[in-house]
Amino acid sequence: MSENLTQIQTEELKARVDEVLEALRDRARALIAAIAAHAEARLALEAAQDALEDARARAIREGLEGRNEQARQAELLEKTQEEEEAVRSARAVYRVAEANLEMARVAWAVEKETLRALTALVGEAFPNGVGSLRS
């Protein structure tokens, strides 16, 4: 009877290890996707910022007609409104990508710690090795 219980426990443990490994693989894929999305969002933000700087420089080169500094600033904002909006939009996407990346890192770390804990339990349960877990 004790031998059957050990066999059942072994099968349950193997199933749990397989679950954790699959979850870790899923988290790794999610982390890779989050890293790629974050990099893409960062590049888009930098491109939008560069476009805004170019638009400002172009507007200044072409000349601003405002009579004083405040009027010239208002004119500059008007002439670069589209680029300003693109920067705001890219910044919002980047912030979401940063949050998603951090959540993916945390999820990865949780699964990794679960695997470490499970490995320690397996080591305690099978001090002579886990050959019986292999199928």
C-alpha cells in the first residue's frame, strides 16, 4: 500500500513540476514579448520627440511673426501641434509598455521562485535522486 501511495505521490509531483515548467515557459514568452514591445515603444517615442524638435526648428527657421515672446511661443505651439500630439501619444504607449514589462518581470520571478521551491521539495522527497520521475 505504501508503495502505491508513493507511486501516486510521484505522479502528482511530476505533474506539478510539468505545470510549473509550462507556466515558466509561458512567462518567458510573455517577458520576451514585453521586452520587444517596450523597445518598440521607446523607439517610437524617440522618433516622435525627434520629429517635434525638427518641426520646432523648421518653424523657427521659417520665422515666427509674433510681436513678443508669448505670441511667438503660441505660434510655435500652433505650428507643431501635430508633432506635440504624436509625442504625447507615444509617451502614453511607452508608459503602458513600461508597466507591462514590469508585470511580466514580476510574473517571471514568481514562476522562477515557484520552480526553486518545488525543486527543493523534490530534493527533500527524493534524496537519492529523481530517476523515478522520468518517463
